[in-house]
Amino acid sequence: MLAVVLETAVITALMLFTGAYDSPFKLYVLNPVLIAAGSFSFYMAWGLIFGYILIVAASGYINPDSPRAAFSEIMLEDGNLFLALALAVIVMQMVNGIKRQREEANARTNDTMEHIKSLYHIVETSSQHDFMNIGQVITDYVVKLTKLEKALFWFAKKSGEPAPQSRQTGWQQEEERFLFMELEKHEHEWRLQREPVFKSMAGLGDFLLMPVRMSTRFVGMIGVKLEASEGLEGRRWYIQQLMFLSELSAIILERHELGVIENQLIITNEQNRIADEMHDSVSQSLFGIVYATHSLKQTWRRMPGAELEQQIELIHDSATRVAKELRITIYSLSSKKSGGPSWLGMVRSHLKSLSRLNDVEIELHITGDDFSLPYPYHKALFRIISEATGNAIRHGAASRVDVELSLKPKWIRLSIIDDGIGFDPDLIWTEPEDHSGGLGMKNMQYLAQSLGGEFQLSSSRNAGTRILISIPVGVAELKNA
């Protein structure tokens, strides 16, 4: 802007000292006027034109050596120049307006795509977590979508149960307790709310809060801390974002609860099936063995040697048959033993498809067996493996990924190493995750920690990425018992 003003001033000076309105330099003003019309505000472009016209008209009076002419004569003589300048400004501003509309449309399209991508990520990642981590994932996404610094998810108490731990993003640890205590004071008010509410809390600032309601009960409040500079239009946009996230949170939490109930029903049905099978076959055979040994204990002294040996052989055969039936019953629980797709088979199939579709070499090395691994570990490990390999391909541009999974009775160890472009790990925890894969890293850390495990990440520019995860088997069950 300063350069345009200086250029106009230089052209004006050249015009004044080279014949005023008869100067050949008066046409040069077209350049700064077009730049101003195409790049700067409406007022600057027209201000330059009117200012220049006035200077041209007054130049005869400013320069004593130039012949003086009336203003009407100057306008008639140079009218074509002034008209050309005005038309150039109008055309440039119309083009600039179309350009701005296109940029705004592209920005809205990008926001919509980001919304869709965020919706996918929230549903996919949150379905793997417990209530506590779901709240944390959602508050992270509130900050991401609203571009504000502080967000919260306050959980209300469930009837007969303690409330899940509320989560926040952006507050210091010492502020967190005071924040949730203030929200808890208004619990009765929140339960009656069905619309967004603006609330000012002493010592904390102004908040926009939105109730989260499942089809069966009130869950809590999701909210953001507003900045003082936000206008009405900005607040309307935040309301739209929170309404979207509130409905999404309710769907995720309801899906989570239904998943928990479904898992419990599956376990109950399987227990009943096993009990029925054992009662019908194994328990009856065991009862026969116990009865035969009791009878043999009473009569073995009076039996001839050959008959005694025959009775013992019969009991041995019966016990062998029972053991075989018991093995069949237990092995039927494993899809691998019954011929169905095993969990490890699903992992191999997924990585094979990923490798083929992206033309990337993925090597999977597995030691141990997942036969006795609880279902939550299956879900978490599959999510971590798919997230890490996907990040290596999408963000790391890797040509090779090595996945090593060690399954022991007490420990699970997973390493995922790629030869991609790498990144600065510190940026994951300090910068937005829009194009860095940072959200995926945080989700993997949440998953590992929710099972009592450790998550280690090492990477550097042009040196690939290495992820190491160690999870003790059984710790999550003891924690939730």
C-alpha cells in the first residue's frame, strides 16, 4: 500500500514538472490505480482516482509555467483518461469481488470437508475409548473446530453411580478443579436446559455451554470459554459448532453404552452355551468316572487281577474321552480352531490390502498367540496398528513399514517402524493436528494408556518414525474391576 502511494506521488511530481495536464507522464497513473483496485480496498482505489483528477485539474494553477485552463476544459480534454481510469477500477473491483467470492466458497468447502473428516475421526477414535477418554477426545476436537483455546466436557452424575471424570482442554491443572466445582453447583439448572446457554462465571470468564442428551438420559455439558473480542456473528458460529458436537457426542456415548451392553450379552450367551455343553456332555461323563472310581474303591480287593485291570482301563478311556470333549468345547471358542477368520488373520488381511492399494511394502512379524487375549486388547491393538500404518503412508510418505507384534501371556509389545520423511515429535503436542497426523498419535497414546500400557514415539526429519508400545495383559481388567 505504501509502495502504491509512493508510486502515485512520484508520477504526480513528474507530471507537474513536465507540462502539468499536458505531460506525457499523466498516463502512468494507470499502474498504481489498477494495483489499488485489484489488491486494496474500495475506498483507496477511488481515493487515488479522485485525488489524481483534482491534482491534474489544479496543476495549471500550481505550475506557473503551464498554460492555465478552466476545469471544464481539462475535463473535456482528459475525459477519456479519467473515464478509462474509472472503468479500469470498476472492472478490477468486479474481478476482485468474484475472486473473493470464490475464495470464500473454497474456504466454506474446506470447512465442510474438515467437518466431515472430523466427524469420521471422532466416531472412529471415540468408539475405542471409555467414557473418560471419549470426553478428552471430544474436548480436543472442540478446540480444533472452534479455534478457541479452552473447552470442557462436564459429566453429570448417573443415578446410583459416580459421575465419569470430566475432561477439559486448555486449562491449567490448578484451574480444572475450580472449573468443574462451579459447573457442579448449577447441575439442576443444566438438567433443565435444552438450548445453548451463555454463562458468566466469576473468576473464569464467559462461557458458551450446550447440554448433551442421550435418548435415555442427560449426560452433561459441553462448552467453550469465549474471548472478549468475539462479536455476535462469531458467537452464532460457535453455537452451530457446539450443537453439532453435542449431538455427535450423544451418538458416540450411546453407541459406546450399547457396545458395552452388547459385549456383556455376548459373554453371557457364550457362558450359557459353554455351561449347557459341559452339563450335557462333560459333566455327565465326569459323574460316570467319579461313580466308577468310587465303586472300584469299594470292590478292588475282591476282584481278580485281570478284571481290576479292565476296570482301570475303562476309567482311563472314559477320562481320555472327557478330556477330548473338554478340549473341543474350549477350542470352539476360538475362531481360529473352528475355521473362521481369526483376529490375527484380520490384521494380516488389513495390512495386505493397505500395502496393495498404496504400493507400500508392509512387513508383519508376529510371535505368540492371541487365543487367550481379551477382546478390548484386540480392539485397541487393531486400531493402533491401522492408525500408525495409515499415518506412515498418508503423512510420512513411507515406502516400507515394519510391524512387529509380540503376544505373551503377561505382556504385549508392538513396534511400528517406517522409512518416511519423519517429523518433529514436539510439534505433535504443541501445534494443531490438521495435516500432521498428530491427532492419530494422541489417539494411539490414549488407547495404550487406557489399557495400562506405555507409548513411546521417536522421529526426526528425513529419518522415519518409530512407535513402541508395551501393554501388560490383565491390568485394564483389574483397574475396571
